[in-house]
Amino acid sequence: MGELFSLLSYGPDGWGDEIAQGVWLTVRLALATLPFGLLLGLLIALAKNSDEPILRAAANIYTTIFRGLPELLTLFIVYFGGQILLSRLIGLFTDTYVEVSGFVAGMIALGLVFSAFASEVFLGALRGIPPGQYEAGSALGLTRLKTLRLIILPQLIRLALPGLSNLWLVLLKDTALVSVIALDDLLRKTNIAVGVTKEPFFFYLIACLIYLVLSLISSIGIGRARAWAEKSEVR
């Protein structure tokens, strides 16, 4: 057993530093995707809740596509399709070769999927806010934008937080998909360690424990966020 745990040491004789680098990239990718997905999801929800038929139709098409496609397929389309599109656009002006960043492609692909599901959570929260709240803002002389920012948004966060919390945990696990585009996340580093040491059970068990620890830390943070959001709730 001691020999197995020595494989997690830092330096040339262990894989501890490689695993730590993979964890750091996984966390950075999830944290970078979250605000992008939340903002896009909120905009899609507002479009679906709009009075404009074109906006509603476009938002519904968007969510139907990205909720229906497998996450891995979306990742391939963004990574390889983005590579082709960018190369052709750059080729109109110069012969310089441009390569799409795996990190950016992963963030965009996961963010598109996350936003499609988050938009449904936001939409349910928006419809859970009584119409009188908008009328109250108008009666106070607030513009539509100020009403949204000062009255609707705080309530929206409280109502949407449980659903968004689950989506965050799903996003954290879905970051493992970027290993297929050679991005050195936790799973890819684990696969390399397994290939070299021939100890699959040990390293995959370590990866499982790390993902569980990340989920546990997230759950603690989510719990505190819920407590903060519910402070203003009238009981």
C-alpha cells in the first residue's frame, strides 16, 4: 500500500504534481464556464419570456438544440468546427495558421450546454415572480431595466439557486469530457498516470475521491449561498 501512495509524491518519481495540475485546470475550466453559461442562460430565459415571437422562437430553437445534443458531440463541433471556421476566416486575409485553444473551446461548448439548461431554470423562476412586482416597480417610477435589477433579479436568484446548484455539480463533472481534445484536466492526467504505472484501480479511485471532494466543497458553498439568498425571504 505504501508503494502505491508513493506514486502520488511530487517530483520525477511521483504523479502528485501532474494530478494537482489536472485538478487546477478542471477547477479553472468550471469556474470560467459558470459566468458565461449563467449570463447566456439568463438572456435566453428573458428571450423566452419576451412578448416578441421571433425572440421566443429563436430561444426555443437554441435550447432544443443544445439540450438535445450530447455534450461530447457539442464539444467536437465547437472544437473542430471552430478550427475550420477560424482558419477560413483568417485565410481570407493571411496564410497564418491559427489553432483553437482547447480551453476556450471547452469553455464555450460546456457553456452552451449549461446555458440551455440554465435558461429553463431561470424561466421557471421568472414565472414564479408575481406580475405585481413589475407593476410595483413601474408605480415607483423605475424604468424596466431598474425594475429588473433592483426588484426582479434578487428574487430570481433566490428562486433559481436550487436548480442552478444542481447544474453546477453537473458542469463540474462534465469538465472530464475535455480530456478527449487533449486538454490536461484531471481525467487526462489520470489516464496518463494509469498508462505509465499500470495501476488503473488506484489512480481512478484517487480521481473519484477528488471529484467527490470538489462536489463536497461546492455543496458547502451552495449551502451558504442559499442561506444568504433566503435572508430576505418573508416567512
